[in-house]
Amino acid sequence: MINHTFPVLGRQIPVRVPQTVDDFRQFQRYVIDRANAGERVAYDTETTGLGTYTSGFRIRTAQFGTPEEAWVLQVEKGDDLQRLATWALRTLPALSMQNRNFDMLASDRHLPGITLEELAPKTVDTYIYTHLADPRRRDQGGVGNGLKDAAAHYVDPHAPDTQGGLIEEFHKIGHTKDTGWPHIDIDNPLYLSYAGGDVILTSRLLPKVEARVRELGINPSLIPFEHEVGFICALIERRGMRINREYTTRLSAELLEESARWAEEAKKYGVANVNSTKQLSEALLGMGEVIPERTDGGAVQVDGKVLKRLADVDKDWEPIESRTPNPLAMAVLRSKRASKWRSSYAEAMLRTADENDRVHPKISALAARTARMAIADPPFQQLPSGKFEVRHAVRADDGHRMISVDYSSVEPRVMAALSGDERMTAAILRGDDLHNLTAASVYGPDFTPGQRKVAKVVQLGVAYGGGAKTIAAQTGLTIQAAQAAVKGYKRTYPQLARYIRSLQAQVIRDGYTLRTPSGRRLVFDRDAAYASFNGEIQSTARDIFAQGLLEIHARGLTPHVLLPIHDEIVADAPEAQAAEVAREIGEAMSMSLRGIPLGTDPDVGGGSWGSLYMKKATTMIENDTWYAANPEEAAAAEARRK
């Protein structure tokens, strides 16, 4: 037996690393005793990285622990140790994990015989409790939801940082915090001590955060709710999404060329480096642009928001039509976007795809302050909603068609339900277009398409706590015109305006906290009470989406789902069943909130995710690359256009 220790609250807690047959029998006795006592045991893995399904990924150690003891199995050393870890996972009736989806999926993929379905029902996730207690990251003023931050707050502020502490060890062997995990010696004493420390801290953290959630009076039903949502997301992540490797490889090359081409265009205006804020700001000011935004250091701000305003496009790259687009701003935006798409999507898909050319995006079911989900590796959630190029890399399974089901204007409907605004509610029930109603109120019945787009920005801006200054920056309006638009919006929906003011006052009285309709606790910065309605909308919309995901699962439709993204379910199904599956998913997601119907828009496409967007923009058929990679869909799109 190799014995190490891990310090907690001034005591050295034993960390045991079995080596011999007798050692393994002692470990088995430890597991059986914990099982007989019905004791919950913490479980964790040390792996070669985060790419669970990538080539070369492996579990190096599997560790089990209670508050007073930890055992580390060096499963990398042989099949017998892997089988022993599987036996322990099956024998123990109750487990706890920090961020359980990663360890459950790694074990499902790389330990013989263990499955996600077997682990999930008996595992609680300490991350869920920490997020329910305080959803803020540490840099946002919160406790933080990672093991290091949560353990420092709830368990022992002086306990070692079990990841950060290994960086020096990585440096000794010529690696970084990102590259050292597969290379550090598996017998390294600090590595093994910290592996055991993770489960010791997790087992000590659980009762603390359980008590904190009870103390705060958080809706107890959110605990099983979040565990079930997380499990469904793990099932989806395990299935993954098939990519067209040939198309993706070509896309990567073309994005590299596109980035360079637009960078050359920027050079015509004196910007030799599109990433140089100094060159860019000087060139834009030289072109006569007025840029009031400043960085914390006082420099001219030329971030993406500013550039999109100058280029006259919204966050989804749709033209706003409020000014003449600045050609330099557009060139820089396009160059940077092509470069980002290449690294974050095309190259990421090629790098993370498994042996069957399936990518498995990591789905954080409970992520933002508001609990909204996040997608990483690749970050599909950040793709503009109307763009098809990257999405065409994702293919349905053979003989299947792609499906998209999203909510119909879910956020304005949630706004109406929460505020009780009668005019907004009546418009929704009549089926009116809310943006048209706002535009008519602000500009009169003969409003232009550009004014409708401004009205849309105003509606979202006011709801999300943005004032005239923010709206002017997003639309290119003058401050006076933005103020007039805001006044017109509030005149259109007076109850909504009163509700927002009342909610902000209530949040301040309650110590900058808010309870959402689901009982979730949101915490706001002391200078950000204005964001409270935005937080309530976002959080409520997320919980509606998560409830829809649960209903999809209850109907047995999860095997069709490829990705939950924003307010949309991306799925596929055999061609003969696709329309029916889309309809069933849409029905599962549909519900009502305080009398406001929350309907869906099911859509069936062709063989790629991008085909769903083909029907939304006929100009897309002009892309020759897409024609070459998707001839059958291109033909169908051309027929639809004609």
C-alpha cells in the first residue's frame, strides 16, 4: 500500500493507493462496509484531458472517498484495476460527484461494463447544490461553483487547490496546466494526494451545501429537477452529432482564406493587423466615425459591439438599416469571424470527433447566473442564429433528416406572462407581431422595415434594463431618437414598464436577490438592479426549456435529440418518421405560463443541420462549396427558390 495524506482543517487525512492483492482486498472491504452502512461515497477521476471521446483520452485514476479517508485506484495500470473500479461503482448504493456528467460519461466510455444509466440514479452532484445556493462565479462576487472555490468557502479556506497545485509539477516536466495531465508520472506523490483530496473535499462539501440550500429556502423540487435535466443532457452528449469530415476540412481551408482576404481589405484603410485596437481605432476616427465608448483605461473601444454598430448589423449579423455601413468595420468583423469560426468550429470538430466522426459537444445544463445552458467543444451556442456554413458540417445519420423545434417568440411571451401587461397579452393571444405593434406605436402605421428592426432592439433593450444610450449604441440612432423610441415603447406597454420598476425596487429591498417563478434564487450586483427583469426572463425561459426537455424524455424521444441550444431542440429521425417526430417534440415542449401559450415551430430539413436554415435565406444557394458537399439538398433548395 502506498500511503499519502491530504490536509483538511489542520488534519492529515489518509489517501491510500493499493498495490498488492491484500491492498485490493482492503479496498473491497472498505467499499462493502460503506455499502452495508448505506453511506454515500464521493467519486472522481483523473484523466488525460477534457475530450472524453477524442483519440487517446483515458482515465488515469479513479478515486473513492469519505470525509476521513480516500482510495485511489491507478486504473491506467491495467484491466484488473479498471474492473475493480467498475465493481466498486456498481456495489456502492449512493455516490456524490462534483460536476458529475464529466465523470459519469468518462466512466461510461472508458470503464468496462459501467453505464451512465446505472450511475445517474444514485449520484448527487455537489455542483447543482452550489449553483442553487449562489449561481455567481467568484469573479462575479459569488462563492463560485467549482470544487476549489466551493470547498474554500464551505469546507476549509486553507485546503490546497488540487488543480492549481499541480501546475508546478507540470512545469518540471516541460508542460503547462493544459498539457500536463497525460504526462505527469502516475506515481507522483502530489498527483495521488490531490486525487484523493478531490473526493475528500467533495464528501465534506455535500452536507454543507445541502444545508445551505435548505437554509435559503430554495424550492426543494429544483434539486431532482436539475439532476434529471443534467442526466438527459449527458445522454445527448454521449450520442453526439455526426460531421461531414470532407466538408469540414474544406470549410476550415476556406475560412482561413476568407479571413486573409478580409484582412487584406482592411489594409486598404490603414489597418495592417485586424487585431490591433490602436490601428483600428485610429483608422475609424480618421474616417470620421464618432465612437463614444471607452475602455477602462480610457482608450477608444473597438470591440465587436462597436464594430457591428458601425457596420450596421445586429448581433445575428442581420442588417439594421439605420446608417451607411462602415466598410472597414465590416472587413475587420468578417476577418475575425472567419478566423474564429475556423478555430472554434471547423478545427474543433475535426479535433474532437471520435472514431465514427461524431462530435460530442459538452452540454452544461446549469451554467450561467440565470441557469441558462452552455455548449462547449464546439461552442455551437455562439453561432449566429441565421448562419448555415458551420451547421452544414453536422449531418443526420444515414437515412435520417434533420429536425429543429424551437419556441415561438418565447422571451416576449415570458415578458407578458410575468408582467401581466394586458395590451401585450392581448396582442399575443390575437397572434399579432409584437415588433410591428411597437414600431407602429413609435413611428406610426407606415413604419419601415428598418424602423421595425429598431423597435425589436428597443423591446429587448428596455426589457433587459438597457436605456436610450445602450439602444443608440446598438442601432446607430441618436440619443434623442433612442429616447423617443423608449418612450414610445413604454407608452405601448404601460403595465410592463410599471412591473419593471416595481421588480427593481423589490430586488433592492431583498438584498439584491430575486426568486423566480420556479423558486430559483438569483443574485445581482449592487449596481445592477436594472438587470433584474432580464434575469427573471432568461431564467424563466431556461426553466421552461428544461421542462420541455424532461417531457421529451418522458415521451421516449431523447434518442432523437442531437443538441439543446438556446430555445431550440436539434434532432434527427428516419426520413419516414421525421415529420411525426418533429410534431411530437413540438407537442412535448408546448405549455403555457400564466395563461400565455408557449407554442413551438417544428421544422424538418434535409441531411444536414444547415439545411434547416436554407429555407430561411434563399441567397444561401449561391455558395458553391455547399453545393458540392450537399448536392441533394442544394437541388431541393433551388427548387424551393424557384
